[in-house]
Amino acid sequence: MEIERKFTVKALPENLDSYPFHLIEQAYLNTDPVLRIRRQDDEYYLTYKGKGLMAREEYNLPLNQSSYEHLLPKADGICISKKRYLIPWDPYTIELDVFEKSLAPLIIAEVEFPSIEEANAFTPPDWFDQDVTKDPAYHNSNLSRRAL
């Protein structure tokens, strides 16, 4: 079960380049249900995501590079590219996605939680802006279609 909240941001945090990051490329084979392929640095995954906005089922299966490259041309919409910074926010980690190419300058912050109660009790940092958790337009699967 994935439980996360999403936010737009007012400004980037100071010293952004001091945080670790991942380079991510992902595309969607289907959006209902969500079937996603992802390259994260040198790792590859096939992901199934169930219905829901803040909480939904998620299953990741490993892929190899050749399988990923075979599936990539079969994707609907655009391939999303983003740089994901991992920012500690005790006891959580903020995943700050800085989108590239046709989705730039979009920036979204995501925070994952172990429970719905903790997600609802979360107080975001001052540099967060709107809570877009319940807005399906900010799901990456929808973003992959919006930018066409």
C-alpha cells in the first residue's frame, strides 16, 4: 500500500544540490489500471498501481534494461523525465520531483507515510504550497497524457 501526499512548492529549498537524487524516466503502458515502466538511475521496474488518490495498492517488479527498452515504444503519452531529490524531514523523506522536457518547470513534492493517520496529521514545511493530493491531474499517469 502506497500512502502519500503531494504538494506544489513555493520555492526550492536551500542547498538543493547537497541532497542525494535519482534520475528517473517513466512511461505508462496503461492508465486504468496504471501500468508503468521506470528507469531509476541504473535500475528498471514494472509497476502496477490500483485506484485511489492518497492511498492505493502498488506493486513493483524488477525489469532488465532490454525489457524496459522493448516496452518503452509501447507506452501511451510521453515519457516523463525528472530529477528526484531526497530531502530528510524527520521522520519522513520528501521526494522533490523536478520535471524536465515538456513538463518543465513543474515541481512536485511527495511524502510517503506508514499510515493514513500520519498522512492526515502531517504539517508540511513552509516552502510547500498547495496540497494537490486529491487532484488526479497531478498523478504522473495523467501528466504523461497532459503534455502532448
